Amino acid sequence: MHSLSVPLIVMAAVNIYVGVYYFFLYIKRQQIKEHFPFSMLCVCAGLYDVFCAGLYNSISLEQGIIWQRLQLNIIGFVSVFFVWFINGFTEQKSKLIIKLSTIWFLIILIASFLVNPGLSLSLLKPAIKHVSFFSIFNITYYECEMGIVYIVETLSILVLYLYLLVISIRYYLKSRSRIFLVFICSLAVFFFGVANDILVGLQVYSFIYVSEYAYFSIIMAMAYILLSKFVGVQIAYEELNNKLELKVEERTEENEKLQDKLHQSEKMAAVGQLAGGVAHEINNPMTIILGYAQIVLKRIKPEDPLSKPLLAIEKEAIRCKKLIENLLTFSRASKMVKQTGDVNKAIKEAVALIEPQAKVKNTGIVVNYADKLPDIMIDVNQIQQIIINLCNNAMDAMPAGGTIKIETAQDDKFVKIAVSDNGSGISDENKKKLFEPFFTTKEVGKGTGLGLSICYELANKHGGDISVESEVGKGTTFMVRLPK
């Protein structure tokens, strides 16, 4: 075996392996159309390498002409699949060049067998070449002169590959892909390799054939580009899949929150209806009790033995009346009066109402208003009620005094109000039930458990929500979000 045929056999094995690999890749992922012509190109180039190795090992003209004919015939198939691949890879809309080149090389293939053998190859016209490659390798090519059929074929191939080089350069200038620049360089080298073999075959000058090496280099470059593209598609697919999974998780979480919100609203509606009925039933007799107690207190002297129990009755009756008012506020489907309003201004007015009570309880109120907060559709009275309820709650959480911090902010969708305290905080267990009616962590007689429920209901009526963040021993922050 000639030493120059060894790398050809290795290249043939690699080319055929790559071709088979991409063929099965095409079967698996048929949406990447370029994989099929590339796989066929690799297999045909591998066969071309085998035929070249056969020519290198020929010891007679009779053997050489067989391998020469096989070379010249297979190169037509290589060219067709090359055109097919480049046309698809460079996103050419017209398929005309593929059809024309296929028909043309089929005509040449048929002509090489059917017409006078002298028009293709003939033993009567030997063209044996003795080449010394840098005084290292000596090789004899047992070939015949090419007839007009094969001369036309080789010149057609040269023109065709020049066309492919031009459209590839145009595609690169359009896409500016650095990876494709590697292919352009390989294609340029390949073009000169094919040109060399055509000129050597036509006996213009004496040199070894190099197109088999040029084919190998271009195939490796194309395999690298296709693999990079395939890996890029896989990465993009995985990223898209991860984004979709994240979106599904977000939507699932949103749906769960909406379900919880719906259940809470249904519960609030049921409790509110019940509370309203009970409040109305209790309100009338409680009014009578309070009224008679106050009448009797006016008619007796302070030192009268009945004065002390009557004062206790009056005090508790007033407390019951306030509880009833809260129940009625909670249950009443009051009509909202929404209008374009300034949230900062509504908070300022609410703070003015609550400040005297805060001073008595040794509590400071610090307000940070966001700049350029947009006016939004709100019921000013209801927003103020939310602020007052949250501030009252904060003061109850700081019996020894402290600081209430109110901040406004905005994002793309909401105007946000944060009310924070540095009180005792709320446990995780209590946070789950915090907005339920009648739930309270205060001492008996100090709270109705309706303040936060009312805040929750009013925020919902505005199309917003209220949430809580708290750490035991460090304080609590309530966040109210109102849609823009």
C-alpha cells in the first residue's frame, strides 16, 4: 500500500462515519433540513477518498482507469449534495440551482457510459504522471487523458464552486457570523484545491492531487458549524423549556393565590352576612340598655350606691355599641365612591387624624412619600380607613411606644403603601389567619378581630391586595397594593 493512501483511508472512514451520524441525526430531528444533504455529501466524499486511494495503489493503466472513472463519476454526486447543502444553509429561496446542477451532472454521468468511450476516458490516450513531492514521496498516477465529457464536468464543477463561494460570502456579510467565517476560509481553500486538481488532470502542470484533503477540511468545518448550530438550538430549546416551566410555576402559584383569595372572599361574605344580622338584632336592645342607664345616671347623685354599677353598664354598653358599629361596617356592602385621587394626600389626612392618639401612646409616625406618585382611582375614605386601622394595629403591638413608618412607592402595575412597626411581631402560624374575621392576638376586651378583615375587604374592592411580613421580636410590615 502506498504511504500517501493511508491518510486517504483514514479520511474516508471519518467522512463516512460523520455522514452516517448526521443521517441518523436527520431522521431524529427532520426539522433541520441541512443534515440530510450534508450526510450524503460526507458519504460521497468518503467514497471519493476510497477511489483516490485505489488510484494511488494502482500498478497499471488498466487498474488506474477504473479508479479514475469512479473518481470522476462520484465527484458529480459530491457537487450536487454540496450545492444542496450550501443552498439550504445560506437560506437561498430559489431551488433552481439545485435542480439544474442535478440534471446537468446526471446527463454527464449517463454520457460517460453511453457515448464513445474516447469522449470520456480511453486507454489509447494514457496520461501517466510521475510526481516527486518535495523529494519525500514519489508517486505514479496511472491515468488516461480526459475526454470532452469529463473536461466539461470538471470545468462545470469549477464554475459551480465559484458560485457557491460567492453566495457564501454574501451570506456571511449579511449574518456576520464568526463561525461561518471559518467555513468561508475553508471553502476558499477548497476552491483552490479543486482548481489545482483540474489543472493537474488537464496536465497544465505536474503536482499531486489535493482535492481529497480539501474535501476533508471543508467537511470538518461544516460539521463544526452544524454541530454548533444544533447545540445552539438545543440550548435555546432548554432555555425556552426552563422559561415555560417557570411561567407554569408562576401561573400555578398565581392560581393558588386567586383560589385562596376567592375562598377568603366567600368566607368573608358569609361571615359578614351573619355578623350583619346578629349586629342588627343586638343593636336595638343595646341602645335601650344604654339609654336607660344614662337616664338613671342623670337622676341619681354620684354617691348613690347604684352609680358605680350603672357607670359600668354604660361603659360596657358603649363598648358593645362600638363592636356593633364595626360589625355593621364589616357586613355592609357600602357603595364605593371611586375617583381620581392622590394616595399621598389621603395618607397625610389619615395621619393627621391618628397622630393625637399616637402621641398619647408615645408613638411616633414617620412618613416617606414617593415622588411623582400617579393619581389613581380610589375611594379616599376607604383608603384612610385602611391606614387608620393599620396604625391602630401597630400601636397595639407597641404598648410601651415605638415608631410607625409609612412609605409609598410604585412599580409598573401598582401604587404601594407600606405600614411598618417595631413591635412584638407575628408568628408564622398567626399570619395564616391574620385577615380572618374575629381573629385577634390581643387581650380579651382590647380588640374585635375585625380591623384587618376590613382592610383586606377594602383593598380587594379596589382591585388590589394586602400582605404581611413579620418577624417575632423585630416588627411587622403590612403592604397594600392598589392598581394604577
